[in-house]
Amino acid sequence: GVNDLNEFNMAEKITKNLNPTYGSIQALKTRDGDIVVLAEDKILKVMSSGKDAVFNADGNAQLTATDKVLGATTPFAGEYGISKNPESLTWDSYRLYFADKQRGAVLRLSGNGITPISDVGMKTYFRERLKLCDNIIGTFDGVNGEYNLTLSTNTKFTTGGTSHPSATVSFNEQSKGWTSFKSFIPSTGVSVNGKYITANTNKVWEHYSDTANRNTFYGIGYSSELEVIFNDSPDSIKSFKTINYEGS
């Protein structure tokens, strides 16, 4: 009458050793039957659910049945990790978003591997700001399809004599770029049932509510601005993804 489903016997093959040069494991996320392991200095995929891989001489992998709980380990291409900021990890379907503080990069893990999305016009910004953060909080806004990354610190950013407060920046998958700076600084957030919900000062707030005042976050009103920057050369034709402009 005992099925042993809750038994984890160390004498059996239930553990997996990873290369210690990858640093400590900061987060685990299941994806399509496998486990994505986010270590300090490397991102890996571990096969699970009784699968293992045997590599042929031609380099192709063949799946085989095994009694191991964790199977073959395959690192993703790219010298990136999640540093010691697992709070930056969030996901949308098969896409995983996270930040690597040590390397000053924000990353997306999807079907084509790891992509440094911080390189899309924000490389210098994140290289300078991430190292100053106490917390790097990632949330996904399922309403607008945006990865909101909150750069949080107990003190204001100060670089070159300039003070920079904590900020939330948004990466939009449809636009393939960083579209906005946002005024709200959440401590955590989640998208559920088509709603984007965040927490701040021990209270839970719903965004995009029909009864909420516009430009008000966590009970505080803000003013918004739209800044458009064009190339100074008036004799060249410029083409943007969201704005088209032609100059003679």
C-alpha cells in the first residue's frame, strides 16, 4: 500500500552535480519537461522526467529511457548567468527574462537561446546602473506584453555627480525594444487571469483598472512626458518602427 512517491533516497540516482565554476544555483524553472538551471555564471538545461541523451559519433543526441531523475546537462551558448539576483527572473510562455548584474546585461532565454536584450539601445544604461542596484526585480505585464525591470536601491543612483532614483524600465516584445520608463517601483508582481498585479508597501494593486485615476500609482499622482529624438542630419531619410519621418 506504499507507492514511495514521496521518497527521496540518496542511495539512488536522484542528484546531479554541476561544474562548480558555474557558481551557485540561484533559480530553477521547468520548461517543456526539462529544467532550466540559472547559476551565477551560466545558464543550463537539465533533462528530466526519465529522459537522458546518448550522443552518437556524428554529434546527434538520441533520447534513451533511464531511471535517473535528472538526465543530461546542456549549457546554453553565451557566457551569461543570473549573478545573485534570482528576483529578476520572470517568464511569459516559453520566454524567460532575467538580469546578469555582474556583466551588466539583461537577457531573454527563448527558443533560439540567450539574447542580450539590453543591447537594444540600452547597453550603456544597464552596464552603469545594474552594478549600483540592491535589488533587480523582474515582473511581466501580461496586459501589454512587457517585461518590467525595476532597478531598486536603498539610496539614489549617483554617477558623475548626477543622482538617479530607482526606476522601472519596460521591454516590449512586439516592438523588440525598451519602450518606456515607468514611475511605479513594485516589490513584486505577477500577471494572472489577464490582469497585471503588483505589490508595494504590503499592499496589492491592480493595474489598468477602469476605476483608477490615470497616471496614479500606489496612490501617488505622476506626470508623463513623451520624448522623441531624431537624427540631427536633415538631409537623410529616417525610418523608425513606431514613427516614420522623411527629410529633404
